[in-house]
Amino acid sequence: MGVDFANLDIVTTFNLITTPAMMVEEGLGYTFTFDRLVDTTGERNLCFRPLEPEFETGLYLVWKKNQMFSKASKAFLEKMQETMREEAFVN
């Protein structure tokens, strides 16, 4: 963007991209998000532009210790843990 990161005018932050995407689509600014979280196909007035140089961030999965999970939540967590163990050996 040609601007020092410290000089950006950041007016809000968000946890879900849906509302900021609607604001961007209406011309109220720009947002930084991960690719493929917003539909940028068809009639949408949105596009995704990757940062250069590439900017990477870590991803963390966190849950409350001794949490009581539903069957679906427990299955999801177990699958995520299994996938993470497998990925650790690939990378």
C-alpha cells in the first residue's frame, strides 16, 4: 500500500468477516482477512488482493481446560488434534 504500517488509520477490528465484508462492499473502507473467507465471485463487488511481501500468521486452536463437550464438539476436537499430529510429521 506504500504506507508505513504504523501510520494506518485502523478504525475497527472484528472476529467475523461477514459484517466488515458488507461494509467494504458498500465502499466504507478496506479490510485485511484471510483468503477464501468471503465470496468474491459472481455479482459481488469484492475482490481479494494478497499482500506483498507475503504476510503469514500462526493459527491456534484453544479450548477451556476440563470443558464438557457435546458429542459433535468432541468429535471435531479429536479430528483436529489427529490432523495436527499428522501435519507435524509432514512439515
